[in-house]
Amino acid sequence: MFRRIMSLARPQWRTLAWGALFLVISSSMGLAYPQAIRVIIDEVLGARNPAMIDWAALAMLVIFAVQGVAGALRYYLFTVAGERVVTDLRERMFRGILAQEVGFFDARRTGELISRLTSDTGVLQNAVSVNISMALRSMASVVGGLGLLLYTSVSLTGLMIVVVPPVAIAAVWVGRKIRGLSRRTQDALARAGEVAEESISGVRTVRTFGREDQAATEYRGAIEQAF
């Protein structure tokens, strides 16, 4: 599944590469910020060198500025890449739907197919934009944080290495549960779309037989299932 998603994002590799570059810069600035705080605290409590405090404060301003610009560009580039991938995917999916046999449309409702074209493809947009960005940012933070921890204290680094694996395993388990719930939610929303599409497209029939309340009840049940 991951390889198929990455194959969709391959045409946007230049945009994603630039986004990854700005992500590294932003993460590096985030790791550098505590070092400026350390200098300020050391000088206030120890050497009491006002010049160093001024330089550290100026460095913090520069770090904030660079991190803000890099973070904004990272978000923009990953979002543009995700939108482009979803646009191409929707076109390919629509062409694929039109190429199906007529029996395919007899077995599926229009609302379901439209829901797949709209909401389901939006989930993939997050996969190739926000999720990739967050994963790369977390990796950069882990690598940089471990390097700073080793530089500061080897014993503290060992303690962190012992603590992190159980947390990571729990996070993987929770992530799989959430992914399953997300899939069920998308299916339930697709069914709700089917009910709404069927009632609205046949609204004359619904009103002729006075079935407005029944249609509303069916739709209510469908969206309650999604909830």
C-alpha cells in the first residue's frame, strides 16, 4: 500500500524534495533553540556575561525567523504536492469508472462512487502531504535529539533508549486501530451518501408516496453509524 501511494507521489518528487529540505532546516532550528536557552541560563547563573546573553537572545530571534519561514515553505510545498496528487488520482479514478462494464454500475450506487471520488481520495491527500511531512519531521527530531543527548549525557541517552521502544510499540498498535476505524468511517460515510443520493435523485417519488420521514430516518441511521 505504501509503495502504491509513493508511486502516485513520484511525479511530484521535486516539490517534495524542496519541502523535505525546508523541513530539515525547520527541525534543525527547533533543535538549536534550546541551545540558546542553555547559554542564557548558564550565563545568568554562572559567568554573568551580559554580552553572551545579548548574543544568545539575538540568536533566538534569528532562529525563530528562519524556523517560521522554513516551516511555512515546508507546509506550502507538501500541501501543493498533496493537492496535485489527489487531482491526478481523481482524474484517473473517474476514467477508470467510466471504462467499467455496464453491470458494474448496476451493482453500485451513484452516491457510493461519488463518495469514493471525493472523500476517499482526500484521505490519500493527507497520506502524501501531512503524514509524510510529519514522519520526516519526527525522524529529523529523533536523529538530532539523540545526537544532542549523546553530546550532553550518555547515561541519559541510554535511559531514553530504554523508555522509547515500549512507547513506540504502543503507538504502532494505536495507529493500526485508528486506521481500521478510519476505514470503517469512510465506508459508513459512503453508505450515507448512497442513501442521500437515492432519496434526492428520486425526490418526486419520495414526495408522491409521502416517504419524507422514512428517508430522513434512513439517512439519520446512516450518519449515526458513521458517527
